Amino acid sequence: MIDHKVGTREEWLAARLELLEAEKELTRRGDAVARQRQELPWVRIDKEYRFDTEDGPATLADLFRGRSQLLIYHFMFGPDYTAGCPSCSSIADGFNGSVVHLANHDVTLHAVSQAPLAKLLAYRERMGWTFPWASSAGSDFNYDFRVTHSAEEWRSGSVEYNYRQMDVRPAESGEMRPDVLELAGGVGVDWSTYRQQGPGLSAFVRDEDGVVHHTYSTYERGVDAIWGMYQWLDRAPLGRNETGIWWRRKDEY
């Protein structure tokens, strides 16, 4: 039996009203942070990035699909992966329903990965997704937006990710948590190859003259807000209730 405090309806209501005030404050703080995010200065993109898409070769401006705003999910799918990252796959399960609404609000949602396009489209079909997905293979795009790191960076122990220097190598003992190794094994590579990629989200805007600007990027827990299942779990009786990596691709449960 689950051990948890049991009370009367009156006790529940009193505690719920106290929680409501905290939730309202969190909402107000979230609104303020959103405004601060939107007030960031825009950075003009002068480099000519090239992508492979199902419609043919494309520039970053082409990914907007005629709209003024572009949201890119940096999906962890490296060239040597045999499948997409299970975590990114869980996040992407929520994209299909949002794409059409965003498109009708002047925003294009696009996934970008470093794997060849054929791999991406085959995996998309397996997962039953329809959102647009581009390959950045042969481009500096992933490196410039700090979601792909070279083998040399990885070996040096100095990787810039989430606006700080990190060492993502195993501890000197070489021991790694079994669930972490499972993530790498789940895409058919070792940890060093797996962790050359990282998840993230970047936002761009195209002005009236067609000039593209970078407006925002976030990584690590910064993508938590778009990971739909966790927003549900945070409202479930036992919360996230996890001791490790428990999720799977939706066709692997």
C-alpha cells in the first residue's frame, strides 16, 4: 500500500487553496520569464547553412516554409545511430498535434538532426510522425548551435553545452550507470558516440527583408517544458516517481 497522508475533504481544500497561490505565483513568474525570453536581442545569421529535406536541398530560410518564425528541435540522431534517441523520441511524440496549430499562428516547427535524411525519414515512418525533419549532414549548423561536438572535443573533456563547459566522459573508473549505457545501446553506438549529440531547441525569426535572426536556444532541462508526458506526470498522484530511465520508444513497451 502507498504510504501517504490521508485527510478530510476540508483539510484537502485548505491545502489545495494554499497550493493554488503557489501555482498562481509560478504562472506569473513563468509569464515574466517568457517576456524576458522574448526581449533577448536578435542575432543576424550570415552563414549559409544547407540542409537536406524531403523537398530537396534547403537553406535555413527555406525551413521557415513562408512563415516569419521557426522553432527547431535539435533531435539527437547522429550519423552512426541506428535509431533516434529514445528521450528525443518521447519528446517528439507530442509534435504532430502542435505542428498544424503553430503553422496557423505563423510558426513552423521543424526537427533537425545530423543523420542522413534517408535514416530520418525511415525512422519517422516507423514512429508514425509527420512533422518536417531535415538533415544537417555536412553543415556546421549542429556544431554552431552546440548540439553536436567533435570527437576531439569529447576526448578533451571540454565540451561547451548549455552555456558552460562540461566533461561528458565516463568517470576515471570507467563505470557508468546501466540505464545510461542502455540509452547509447538503444541507438546502436557506444557512449562516446552517443554523447557527441545533445538535445536542444532553437528559435529564429525572419524579418520583412528576409534576413534570418537567431533569437533563443535552450538545452538539457530547458526542453523539459515541451516533454509532454512529464507535464502530465507532474500532476499525477506520485509525480515523476522515477529512479532511472524508465521510458521507451512508444513501439517498444
